Amino acid sequence: MKVFQSYKEFHSNKKTIITIGTFDGVHIGHQSIIKKLTEHNGEYESVLMTFFPHPRMVLNNQSEIKLLNTITEKSYLLEKAGLENLIIQPFDKDFAQLTALEFVRNILVDTLHIQKIIIGHDHRFGVNRSADIYDLIRFGNQFHFDVEQISAQEIKDVSVSSTKTRKALSEGQITLANQYLGYDYLLTGKVTHGKGLGRTIDFPTANIAIEEPYKLIPQNGVYAVYVFLNGQKVYGMMNIGTNPTVNGNEQSIEVHFLNFNQDLYGQTISVHLTERIRDEQKFDSIAELKNQLEKDKITVSMLTH
């Protein structure tokens, strides 16, 4: 898959089939839309245009909005879904001022060479979101491209799936969230140095620093996870929480791998969550904490065999 950081970077000799949207989560509802888009791969180029930052962050100052995917994760998932071209269009107030005509003529027609667009019936575009699907159909007639509407039911399914996934994750219901997504939820971040407590009790951990403040972190607790390291699937257990046994007060994400002890500091890894084992607990002593970690390790080992 080719990734472009603006529509201005895109170049192709073929006509394109396009969809536009946030596609947060790239869940099973989104995947059905992408399947429609990629049915003509070979004949046309499939293009998905998404926006970053999220338009609501720019227009409504909703910096607290939480998303299911970082841009890196979304790119990975879209490529797995068979997409050929991803345009990550920077969204700012200048871009938001484009009229509907300017957006269609200058971007879709003149730059992206659109043959067809697959879009939701409730899609709105142009300055102040002034244009709707009927305007798009009119533009299609004017500039000779087809408009395929995604049904109201499909749009509802997509919206419900995103909302339900966020709710499930915030409640720690990781297996339910994964059912909505069609894959195991992932957290991507850089391995950094922690306080080193785990190593002193024979449970060394990789501390995962997630740089994107908008990324949705599941409910605190202990999870069964896996990562791919050097082409190998490695299982582990992950704690999301504040380490109350040692009077911690800042949230951290730490992974202990079952059969892997190589140095990962500085590397960026993606951790896939499969099951929630238990709540985070405060123990009366480090010895009690270690005893519980031994039990957690047995639980995770049983889940992976």
C-alpha cells in the first residue's frame, strides 16, 4: 500500500475509486466498505482519504477525543484489508474553508482522477459541511464520475460498532471489543526504561510509551497479550495501571513476555490484547505481588496453549 501525506502527493495514470472518512478502528463494518472499494483493484486504483488531526479536534477543540487507532495502526490495518492507496490529508482551518466545488473539482477530479466514489448517505463536505450526497451526485453528473451510496443500515452498523467498541474497551471487555473489530485491539508505542522493579522480582517488563494522547487506552487491569518480535509471535501479560503496591500515581503500560528476554529499548512495538485476566490490585507486600504474578503467568500460559 502506498501512503501519501497529502492529496497533492498522489500520482497515478489510472482512474480511481475513492472513499472518504475517519475509519477509526477499521472494524468489520469499515472492512465491508473497503471490500467494495478494492473489488476493482487492477482496473482502477483504490484510494481512501482520511484526515489528521481528526476534524473535531480542529473545529471543536475536542482535544479530549479518544480514537481506536493511531495513524500508524490505521495504516497497518488498511493495508491488511487490501487497500492500494491511503491519503492522510492534513486537516486545518484553511482546508476546512474549501467550498464543495473546490473540493470536488480541484481534489477529486483534477488531482485524484476520480471514476467513482463510495460514500455514506449522510456524508457532508465543503465549508461548514454545507454540501450533501445530493450535491455530490450533481457534481458526479457534471464531472462524469459515479456515486455509490452506502446504505443507512450499513452506516448505522459502522457507527454502532465504533461506539460499542469504545464502551467495551473503557469497561475492560476486551474480548467483546475484539469481536466488534474483527481483530485483536492493539497498542503501539516505544519501549522505554521504567523503574526496574519487575527485574528485581524476576518479572522484567517492557514499558510501552504511547505518544499519541488521543489513543484510547483500555480499562486498567492485567491482560493476556502477544507481539510479533523478529517475526516470532511472543506471548505475554500486560498491566495497565498505576502500580499501587509501590504507591505509584501515574498510569503506565508494562508487558512481561513469557519466553523472550532480549533488549527492546528504543524499539516501537504493537501489543495485541486478547483477554483481561483481572483488576489491578494493591498488595500488602512485594512478595504478595510476586506470588500473584506467578499465578497470572500460569493463567496466561494456559490461555495460549
